[in-house]
Amino acid sequence: MRKLAFFCYALMATVAAAGQSGRGMDFEKYNPTSTLVVPEHPIQRAKFPFIDVHNHQNGLRSNDITRLLQDMDKLNMKVMVNLSGGYGNALQNMTSSVKNNAPKRFIVFANVNFSGIGERDWTEKAVRQLEEDVRAGANGLKIFKSLGFSVKDVDGKRVMVDDPRLDAIWAKCGELKIPVLIHTADPKPFWDEQDDHNERWLELATHPGRKRSDTNPASWEALIEEQHRMFKKHPRTTFIAAHFGWYPNDLTKLGQLLQEMPNVVVEFGAVIAELGRQPKAARKFFEQFQDRILFGKDSWVPEEYTTYFRVLETEDEYFPYHKKYHAFWRMYGLGLPDNILKKVYYKNALRIIPNIDKTQFPD
């Protein structure tokens, strides 16, 4: 605690001193210009057409689609996978809009209505709804982190990720040959002490609602273990573990898990900064698991994609991430070869997600 108090005191002193000089400086604004002179290759457009498997669009009406297509074309994004499709009428409206306006450019994933778990016939109704949603045009299922965090059954108990009442849903996805993209938990430091040793201190300080504990709602280890038990229980279902399964900072462990669970693939939405700070280890990981990595971004901010392209395509050194509270460190490019880039950008997604128009992509 004394170290944390000293850290906070030093930070406040710095802010006060900066304020006295009239500059209004704080830690997040402090961003000194590097004096390092190295080649720079910022990239605004991906080298190959790509599929973003992790995006969120609450509405895909005609006007939305027109605007999105303009930005997607600038990035060389051929297909956007919208994970926020909903279910029932909402999903049908979205898939109809896509079909009428840009059927080749968008893929929609359905979601599960978890309310009422524990009621009689809840599981059977959820499975029937999933079947209807797939007939209406859904090509996958997205599970948000609310499962494991805040979803409760009719008795008020937390529903674990591997709750047996959900087994029939995962099994049905395997039967229908649609993937399940699932986000479970959050970065491990969100559960650690918020002190001067916590790498996510700034993020937690600026976003205090992200702080977790072993009882809010459970330990990180417990949540991740629930997810892995579910993966292993359903080997015939393909699961896409969002955010590298929250092991982007331990690629050795993630590699072991992928070896144990051949039905699991990963995407790197919102964790590209973890890969960019370990270019040698990350490149080896991409080489070893090149058939099991998908391109994902998560938030739709077109100007941020350049960071992803630069990490994947170049060998640039010591360049910044676009959100300092996510990553205050500098990054390095992996310089992936074309054959791996093509797999990450589109080939792996074409194999895993059904009904994507393949004619938009080179061989």
C-alpha cells in the first residue's frame, strides 16, 4: 500500500507541476515524441481482402449498409461478420436488410435469449429459436460475456458457462455446422490488485467498472475453466474463442490449449497490442497455428484498423497502439508472409463460417 500511495502521490505531483506550467498535463496525455529513427510503414488498407469476424452493428438498415460499405471498401474489408444479430423478429429484419442491400458483404450471427433459464422447456424453446434463426439467415452464434458474469436462472443463481441446461444449444450448433464465437471473462489483471504492479492500472483507473474480484462474479480461473470444460464436452462443435481466449500474453499456454482442443480456433479482437509487443513469439505462434487464427477487431472504428495491418504485415519497430489506456507500450510488426496473411485475412474464415461468398477472394 505504501508503494501505491507513493505512486499516486508522485502522479499527482506531476499533474500539479504540469498544471502550474499551464500545460494541463496528465499521465494519459503524456506522449513524448520518440527520437528513434527507424523505417515506418503505416498501412491504411489491408494487403489482401479480409473478413472481420468480430464486429457489432445494432442495426443494418439500408442507410447503415451504404455508409458501412464505403468505409469497408477503403480498408479492403470484403465481409463484416455482425455478431449482434439478436434473435426472432430482430434477426429476421437484419438478415432481410442484408439480403436486399448487400448479401455478399455481411454475415449475421444470432444470439441467445437467456432469460427464464430453469423454466420448464426453456432448453427446448432455445434450441427451436436457434433453428428458426438459422433458417432466417444466421450463420453462427455469438455468446456475450454476460454468460458467466450476469446471466442468472429463475432461482437467481449465476449460470455457469458449462451449465448442462445449455448443452443442447452447443450440440445443435455442431449439428447445424455453424460456429459459436464466445467471449468469456476479461483480461486477468482486472481480477488482480489495483496497485503499482498491475499492468492495467490506468485502464481500471479510467474505467473502474471493469474491476472484478473472486466473488464478482467468480474468479478468473473459474470462468476460464468453465469455458474450457464446455469446449471439451462438445468436440463436434466449432468454437471461436474471442480475444485469443484471454491468453494473448501467454502464447505457450494458448498453444497447449489449442493442442488439447482441436475444435477451437481464436481471433485477436482488441488484443493486437499484446501480439505487437512480442513479435518473435507471436510470429512463431502464427506459423504454428496458421490454420486456427481469424481476423477480428471488435469495435467499429475504421481508423484503428491500420494498427492491425501494421502489426500483421510490416516489420516496423517501436510504434504506438491507438489507445494508451489499453496499451502504454510500443509495438513491433510480425512481418507475416503472404501465405499466412491470406489464411488469417480470409481463408480460415471461409472454411469455418458457412455461406460466405468465396468469389470475392483470390485463390
